[in-house]
Amino acid sequence: MKRTLSLFVGLASFLAAHSALSDVVINEIYYHPTSTNLLEQWVELHNSGSSPVDISGWRLTQDVSLQFPTPTIL
């Protein structure tokens, strides 16, 4: 739970600081898979706006190591 909370707080803080990106929301988080395979964990982002948002280079860095490749458009 701590890992999920820090991931959520980190991403929410980033989005809040960049108001132009405020259409991007955390839609779902699956942090505790029924198996022991940690690769089954995921975060779903959703663009609630009407325009595409380029998230190329965005990174998750707290307890998770992920960088979105170029091009990644929501």
C-alpha cells in the first residue's frame, strides 16, 4: 500500500504542477496481483480531454521505474 500511495502522490503532484496536462488522470491502479508475479502490476492513465497529450519521456520514479518511450500519445 505504501508503494501505491507514493506512486499516486508523485504522479498527482506532477500533474497538478502542470495545469496544461490536467486532462491526464490516473484511472486505475493494480498494485497487488493475485499471483506472485510483480510484472502483473499496472497503472492506467486516461486522457479525459478532447486533445491528444504527448507523454513521451514522462517517468514514474518513486518505487517504480518506468519511462514512457517516444512517441507515446494519450
